[in-house]
Amino acid sequence: MEEILKKRRTLQETMNFLAALSAGIEPILGRGANSMTTAAGRNLGRKFSENARRTGDLLEAVEEVRHILEANHCLWGFEPFKPKGQAELVTVNDKGERHLQLVFRDCMIRQALLRFGHPQQGSLCNMMYGFFAGALETIMGKKATLEIRHAGENACLKVLTVEA
């Protein structure tokens, strides 16, 4: 257990460095910083999921992303979320797009941003968006997006959308 905590502290220190870097590039690059980190995350998601099991089932695909993150020692604790009154975890809109809400409770990016005093929903959050989109596109063979609905101190709520 002590070894895991030591690795977690090392990772958190690295994430704190990234938060500082993010705070520096965002004012200089403006919206371009978000595009750069989204593209970097998407490429990483595609690379990490090259050998992942392919599936057309959204819930199975999300579980595969979880396995990919764990296999690569990435600490992002998330779970599907079903709001009260919603019948199923996965909903389908009139365009045939599938939606799944995800709650991120243990996010190393959020922790680094809060510790550094940098606001959420910036370039580092977009890196995670890119990672999920790239990994799901590889696993499912369909375009995916991850939209931030709420960014909070204890958890973030995001909506994962996969094209029909």
C-alpha cells in the first residue's frame, strides 16, 4: 500500500507541474491551448487503445477505457450516472446519438488544478476529453465527444456522446 501511495504522490507532483504549464500557455495561446491539448489527448487515447477489445456497446466500451487507464497507471475514478427519472443509463436522441453521463470523482487533473489554484475546464480538462474521445473512437469505430456539464471541487459531471 505504501508503494501505491508513493507512486500516487509522484504522479500528483507531475500533474501539478502540468497545471503550472497549463496556466502559462493558456494566456499566450488562448483557445489554441485547448485545441492542442485535446489533440494530444485524442492521440494518446488512440495509441493506448490500439489493442483494446472492440465493441459497439457503449457501456462495454467505457469499461474497456477504464481497463486501458488502469493498465497505463492513470488514476481517473469515474462511473456512469443515471439522473433520477431517467429510465436507462444510455439514452438515444432523435439523431440516433447515444449519451451516457459520467461522474469523475477521483480525477488527478482536477486535484492538480485545485492545488495549483488554476480554474477547471481549461486545457488540461480538454486533454482528458480528447483521451476519452480518441479511445472510444478506436474501440467503437464511431466519433465520440465528452462534454463538461459541471466541474466541481468534489466531482465533475460529463456527458459522453457517440454518433449513430
